[in-house]
Amino acid sequence: MRERIETYLDRWGRAVIRRRFLAIALCLAVAAGFASQLPSLGIETAAETFLKKDDPVRAEYEAFREQFGRQELIIVGVQSPDIFDLDFLRRLRSLHEELEEQVPHLDEIQSLISARSTRGSGDELIVEDLLEEFPVSPGELTQLRNRVISTPLYTNMLISEDATFTSLVVTLELYSSDDDPDDALSGFDDAPQEAGDLEVLNGQEIGAALSAVHQIMERYQADDFRLVVAGAPALTDAVTQSMIRDLQRFIALMVATIAVVLFAMFRRASGVILPLTIVLLSLLSTLGAMALSGIDMSPPTQVLPTFLLAVGTGSAVHILKIFYMRFDAGDSVEEALCFALRHSGLPVIMTSLTTAGGLLSFLAAGLNPIVHLGMFAPLGVLLALAYCLVLLPALLAVAPIRRKALRTESTGSPLERLVVSAGDFSVTHPRSMVVATVLLIAISLTGAVRLEFGQDIMAWLVPDHPLRRATELIDHRLKGSITMELIADTGRTDGVKQPQFLNGLEELRKRTEILVRGDYLFVGKTISIADILKEIHQALNENRADFYAIPQSQPLIAQELLLFENTGTDDLEDVVDTEFRLARFTLKVPYTDPTRYGGFIEEVESEFRNIFGDEIGVTTTGFMPMMGETMAHVVRGMARSYVLAIFIVTPLMVLLIGNFRGGLVSMVPNITPILITLGLMGWFGVTVDMFTMMIGGIAIGLVVDDTIHFIHGFQRDFARTGDARVAVRETLQTTGRALLVTSLVLASGFLVFTLSTMQNLFYFGLFTSFTIVSAFLIDILITPALMVLVTRKA
């Protein structure tokens, strides 16, 4: 079968050369068609897009937002020696007004300027802005201070406990401006849009809002008016901006790295230009396909360009290495090319299939961005293969190529001679190499069991990033910068108005505000309809502090809430639905690794059930619970992906080698580098997150490539010589040199990620490069020993 395939590849090469201009035109047309879609390719980092649309956690999150609006808040913190200073309040008012006027997609801003003030005057309930009447005298400032400090709802929400820190809480619209449901209903359309058909505010629009916030903040920044910004939208925007900067640098650096390595190997312009043409066209085609399908770039898929540049180069290198060797020896372009296709075409095809197969395993991951990587990375690999088999032969047929003097083994580079020497040592001491491999695997497994999992997006940013410092400051001064939500379902209309239910919410507040997990997780504030009702009840009872409590009569509760609504305020919409069946209970918490929230959420839900029993349903949602669930998906999904990758790759190895035992043995040098990397991460305490978990799935497709090329060359030379040691040496003198270059290209390509401004990409690039280098070393030290032992037994 192998001989027949090689014969077909020979014929294919000759056919392409005869129709070289047609092949070039066809490939360029395909690439241009895909590339024309690139302007529509966007970047999306919203937390909910990580989960599939039918995921229950995402469905609950989106249902919450449709009912209560956007939950993710932009928090602008302001630090000053005294926030109850007249000059400070004037600047705060000016800042508030500029934000209202200039921030696009704004829903509302909550600050001391617009905070709700509920008070009674005789029998009248008055609900107005806190600074409806701006203070102008020291006496009025004192009254304002006393009113703010005595209002529990303000503390740790709008002001710090020492009154030297305040915040402006910016809430953006849920839907894009063109799809606002109010606008849809206000027109004369016969069929207004359903909420499910509307476009949620995208990352670009959120970025525009944050850009406006930052520009306004810069104009107000002063020593006695220090401004910082934090919150979930700021975090996702920071990741997006880092992605944009890194993508541009990565592609430029990767192209430069490939060019340098190729020139060092081939010492001719065609050896640099032709592979770069192949990989750049495959990259443009793949990204164009993403844009055509309506899928945006995301943090996981940002590794795609660099990955495709490295992998595509490897395929071209294996063909060009043999082509130049034969061409310099005197063959014509056609004969040299056809020999190269016969010699390396089949392993190039097999390596592309195994790489694509390993990446296809990401389809089982269960997370959208990783699934998208599992869709388009294999497509890119196969497109690179297609361009390599169609465009590369055609370009070689028309490119002006000059012959060079052949290098003998003695004039090879020191690295190339070292590769051959490593193979000689391996076949001389095969059993010792196998024992060493077993010991290495055992040591790696002891490190791998120490691995810890996490998904701390904030930790992706460098330690001194302004957002990290701002988040730490707000967490410290206002006892939290992130919220999580409980939605209580009473199961009946007006169920929220029952005293027993409201008393339960108050009890839940008391219990949750004393929950603490270490020094990193606690509840800094809770907000619910119970807090609003206590304010109303106090105001209607001469503003007396001892009436800051929940009324114990259902008719009185209904009456007081009705009076509150009749003042014209719509604040109840933020905490209950229109039927008073659902009640929102918000917990303000500090930012930490979302995986730490799992046990904490269970404690909160346990307290809820202890208070309400099974009669009241509860749903927990919000940014942090959703990110915690995302990591759980990662662990489960990547475990499935690893198993699937092995089941995809192993049969291909068996098919290539031609017998079941040899195929299984060949998987040892493919699995070992991944185990070594996992062990190293465990020993050094590197947290396994979404990115580092992808290393195994990506690496298993890449490391198999070296093994396939080596085994294919070994089988050819062994069939000719009948001597395993000679076959290993001859294989390493030809294929081994190409393996060295492709490994250098791949390792250098992934090392580019260590220059990222994000820590997650640094570790991803570092350990993927380490895995690739480990795989190369194992293939020249361990695989020869295994082949010698297998052939002996055969």
C-alpha cells in the first residue's frame, strides 16, 4: 500500500508541474476568497460566550440578564482625604455628569450624586436623589455626612467605612444600540423583536464605553482625587486589548523566526519565500473561514495563527529538504520534486492527519472557544497540506532555483552530527534507554498528581497591571468588586410580599455576611428588596432608626411598596420581577480565582435551603459562578479530549507501521513528552488553566509528527539494508535533519508566546515549546532503541 501511495504521489507531482499555472491561479483564488472575509473577523472575550448556548449555566445567566439587566458593573473608585468636602463633591458631580453625557451604551450611573434617598415628611414618602439639593454650607455638609453614614445601604457600596473612598458604579445597556428592545417597541412595527433575537452588547461596544470612561478619568486625575477602574467588563476589555497587541506581535515575530531558521537551513531565498507563502496563505484562508462562519477570535483561538505558521512550515520543510538534496545532486526540478514527494509525501500527509486528528479532539471539550479551536486548527492544518501538495510543487516549477554544492556528513552542522550520534548511542544501549524512559515516566507521574486547577483571568495580566492594582484596592476599601446573584422563586404571584419570605431574606443577609473562606473570600455587602423595604418602613415612621425593619403585616408591606412605586422610581425593577414572584439577592464579593467559589457557593445555597426549605426555588448565577463552571467544563472536556486524541492517533500509527504491536510501542515516545511536561508543571506549582490544559491536545498532534517521519524513514532504510542500526543512522542523516529544523521552528514559534503581556500565554508557550523539544530528544534517543528491540523480536 505504501508503494502504491508513493507511486500516486509521483504521478501527482508530475501532473501539477504540467498544470503549474492553473494550480497557482486556483490556490491564489481560493486564498483570496477566504481572505476577503477577514474585515468581519472580530474578537470576543465575554464570559458567557465560553459556554454553549444550550448550556444550563449560560441559559440561567442570560435569563437573569433579560429579567434584571446587565449584571457586570464598571466600578470607578475615587480616593480622597475627605469625600464630604465641598470641592470634592463638586468634582464628583462634574465627573458623574460627564460620564452620563459621554459614555456610549450607558444605562445608568450610581454614585453619591444620584444615590436614592428615601425619607418621610409627615404622611408623605419622598424618594429623590441624595444630592437633589447640593450642599453649600458647612452645616449642610455635616447633615449630608450624617445621613450617608447612617444609611446602611451606602456603606461598602458607594462609600468606604472610613469615608475616604467612594465609587461610581457604571451599568451599560444589555442590548446593542441598534437592537434596544425599547426602541423596537416604540416604533410602528407590527411584530416587535423578541429578546432572544436581540444582539447583546458586544466586546467592541463595551470597549468603546470603557475607552470613554478612561479618557474622562484622565482629565480628573489628581493627588487628592485618585481614580481607578475595575469590574468584570474592565477585565474582559483588558484581556481583549492585550490579545490585539499580542496577535500583531506574535505573527510578525513568528514570520521573522521562521525566515531566520529557514535561511539558516537552506541558505537560499526560495527556501525562505516558498514555505512562508504556503503558511501565510493557509493562515489567511483559515482566519477567513472563521470570519465567514461568523465565529470571532477568543483567548484560546488566539494561539491559532502562530500554531498554523509553525505547523505549515514543518510540512514544507520535509519536502524541500529532500528536493534541494536531489536537485543539488543533479536531478531536474521535476525529478527532484517527484523523488521528494515519494520520499516524504506520505509522512507529510500522515503527520497532517495525526495533527488534525489530535486537534479534532477539542470538539469534545464542551467550551465554545476550545471547540472553535478544534474546528479551525484542523482545517488550517489540512489547508496547509493542500497548499503544500498543490501550490508548492507549482511554485518550485516556476521559481528560479540555483544549484549548490552538496554537503557531506562531515561538513554538517554540529547539531546535525549530534543528532546522528544520539541515534548511535540509542541503538547501542537500547535496554538502558528503555529503563531510563520508564524511570522518567514514573518521576513525571509523581509530579503530575500534584497539579492544581484554576481559571484566574485576572492572573493572566502582569502583577503590576493597573486593573489588578485597582481591583485589589476596591476589594480592600469597598469589600468587593464582583457580584454573584441568587434568584429566589416563590412560585406564586406576590409571593415576595409575604413577611415570612422577607424575613428569610433578612436572615440570609445576616448569615452570608459572616461567611469567610480564608483571607480571600467573604461577603462585603448584600442587596435585596428587604433592604429597600426597611428604608421605606423607616421613612414612613418619622425616619426613626428603630423602624429600620421589615413590617410583619402582608397588607402593610403591599401598601408601602405601592407608595414607593407611586413616587415615580423604578428601583424595584432591579430586585423583583413585575409579578413579585422572583426576588434577586445580590452578594458583593472580592475578586479571586473563580474555582475557589465552588465550595463558597455551596455554603450560600445551603444557608438558603436551611432558611427557606424546598418551598422556594433558588438559582445561583453571575460572572464568578459562571467562570467557576467554565473551569469545571474545561477539566471534564479536556479529559475527554485527551482520551479521544489517543484513540484517533493510535490507529493511524498502527496503520503507518503496519502491525498492532509496533503501533502501540510507537505511542510511548508520543505520550512521554506530555507526561514529562505535566510532571514538571506539578513540581513547579504551575496552575493548570484553560490554556495549559490545551498543551496536551496540541502537543499529541505535534509530537507524533516527528515519530511518523522517523519511523517512515526507518522502515524504508531497514527494508533496504536489513540492519536496524544502519537504518537508524541513515534515517537520522536525512529525515533527522529535517526533524531538527521543524522542531526548532515549532519550539521557536511557541516560545514567541513567552513575550506576551499575559501570564497564561507565557506558560502556554513555555511548556508547549518544552514539550516539542522533549519530543524531539525522545525521538532521537528513545525511538531508535524501541525500533531496534521491536525488529529484533520480529
